[in-house]
Amino acid sequence: MNPKVSVIIPFYNCSYVDQAIESALNQTYPNIEIIVVDDGSTKFKEKLVPFEGGIVYIKKENGGTATALNEGIRAATGEYIAWLSSDDYFLPDKIAKQISFMLNEKVEVSFTNYNYINEDNQPVEHWGRPVFSNNDDVYRAFLDYNAINGCTVMIKKEIFNHIGYFYPDLRYTQDYEMWMRLLLHGYKIYYLNEELTKFRVHKESGTYKNQEAMQQEISIIKNYYGPLLKEYIARHL
């Protein structure tokens, strides 16, 4: 059985988008739908032209990553959703390995390890990544920081019908809030310790350019969800 996986690529003025799309098209897994959500881009749209016919293209007014993801999720016809930022890329067996892990373990949400790369696709070795030995470690990590790289996540689409979509008001940390919400709704997020995604570190990234706004959003999320998560951990772990 090869359930369909919808890979959603939010795109806004990103020069690396062709590499992201290529990596999704080059997956070894046979049943994939690629949805590129153009969030009001004014630059680099020509990089999409070679992929016409191989992707689902959605154009919308600029509203931020959360709105682009939500648009893609609503349009997705896959049973599972994966998210790929337009400046990152998947290794060829990313989807195949992750869906196999999820089906074998009978889990609804999972995330994986990853590597850092720079503008030239060269490894950035000095940036550490969290590694977890069990699911309880994931819960405890969220008391301090966002333990999950969103582009490593795979999730059953039907879950969004139960807990809602990404919050548009969070322009930079919509993923952090979503994972908190998942955990507090009782969904276990399982970890596959394989490096299957390349996460790009560069000066044009939203993460690099919007640190102050990110930190403000993180504080809001921690203040609201932190006490709830502590209580959940005390009751369930």
C-alpha cells in the first residue's frame, strides 16, 4: 500500500525554489502530489516554469507562511501532508523512509533529523541538532524550545480537521504553535533519527531576517502553552 503524500511548498521570492521542487519530484516514493503555493511572489517566478505540468500551482495574495500552508493543505488530495520550505530540499528517499516508518509503527505524526547547508549546498557542520531517545524527550524539549524542524514533519491530513490549521497571526513561528497544539490534543509526535532533509542557512531566510519578531512570538507561545504542557506532562508522563 502506497498512500498518497501531498508535499506543500510555500513560495515567496525565493531563489532556491527550483531546487526544492526538484528534490520533491526526485523522490523514490511513487505516490506524491507536489503543491507549490505562490504567496504573492514578485521575484523568481520564472524558476517555476520548467515544472509546469508536474506540480499543482496555487497563486494567492501575500499573507505569510501559515496562510500558504493552509491553502496547500485544503487543496491537498493526499492522505498525508509533508511541508518543504522553498529554500530547503529533501533527500531522494525522504518520503519513502518516513511513510514506511509511520505505517510500520502505526503513527499519525512523525518528524526526522536533518542537516544544515549553506547558500552553496555545502554542509554547515558546527550547527547542532537535537536527537531524542524516546517520545517523552520530545515533550520535555518543548518546554524550552521548538524541537521540530517543520520540513521534517509528516502528518495525516485528517488531523487538521480535528485541531485546526496554522494560525495566520504567527508570521514566523506558526509551526512551533502547531506542534504544541498537537501534543496537548494527545497526538504523539514520533521521531525517526535519520537525516533526510537539508535545511539551508542563508541571509535572505525569514529566520535570519526576522529574529526580533520571532523571539516576540516565541515568548507569546511559551507563556500561553508552557503551563499547559507542564500540566500535561505531569499527568501523562
